[in-house]
Amino acid sequence: PSFRAWKLLEESGLEEFAEQLDLGRFEPGAITSVHCWFDRPILPNGQQQSALVGGPAQFLFCPPRENDGRGVYHTAVISASHRLLDDVELTSHGRTQLLERFLQQLRATFPEAFRRPNELLHSRVTTVFNAVFSPNPNIFENRPTPTTPFPNLALAGDWTQTDWPATLEGAVRSGIAAVETVQPTW
């Protein structure tokens, strides 16, 4: 992440380069996951994932597993949760409130799954507050490339210029570009 790159550059005596990169402009972004175990699947016809609208969650995943007595596991992702959830919902005090909003979203999106009661056996809400950077329109124009003035140093991370959003895929692309930057040409 950009905040760790800043610290690494600073510890390496490269404060001036860190200041040129202006890494402080990369605001951390939160991702919240809602983990639920139901007595049966929510997604129809054995689907394993679905995009969601009309509520806090954007994606729902149900890995292929049999109900082993602990329930059928589902996880929902709320990207940019630092902007989409209120301050209470981002804390453990708001867990119940957020879970209820999410369950309402599921009931509205998959009414067939709730025609007969679908029991929620267990749930957990987790938030990683600095999971990604939170982009603004100016960030995309000024994300640094992997190339640096130092032959043995390249930048990588979802915050670097990949022409992709701040995603795992974007981070992987940045890692490949960084390796290509420092890899010796034989």
C-alpha cells in the first residue's frame, strides 16, 4: 500500500523521492465483508456469485460446499464501505444494523430463497479500513508508474498506474510491470 511504500522509502533514506510521489494523496479505502451461514443456499440453481444492487453489498459469493452441519457459507462484499456505510455501521456497535440492512437486500433480491424461512445460523462482519486506496478523479491522471530513478527499485501496488481500478487484479498487473522494470535484460 502507498502508506507502507512511504515508510519504506523514508527508512531507506529516500524521503525526497517519497515527497515527489506525494503518497499522502492516496486516501485509504475500506472494504467490509458480511459472512453468513444459512441453513440452505440463497443463490438459485447452484450459482456461486451474483452482483447485488439496492443495498449496501455489491457482490455475493457462495463457494461450492455442502452443508456440513455448520450451514451454507455466503460472503458479501461492500467496497468503499468507508463512504457507503455510516460511522456506526463501520464499528462493532453497528454490526446488527448493517446485518439487517444486508438481509433486507437479500430478501428483496432473492425472494424465492426466503419464501419459506431461511435460517441465519451464524454471521460475522469484518472491515479492513486500509484495504485499497480510495480514488478521486485526479488520482487516475497522476498515479506513479513502476519506474523510478533508481535501477534496483520499482513501485507496485493497486495505487500505481495500471490503467485498472484499485483491485486485486490491478495490483497483480502492477507487480508484473514492476518485475519487468527491474528484471535485467539478458
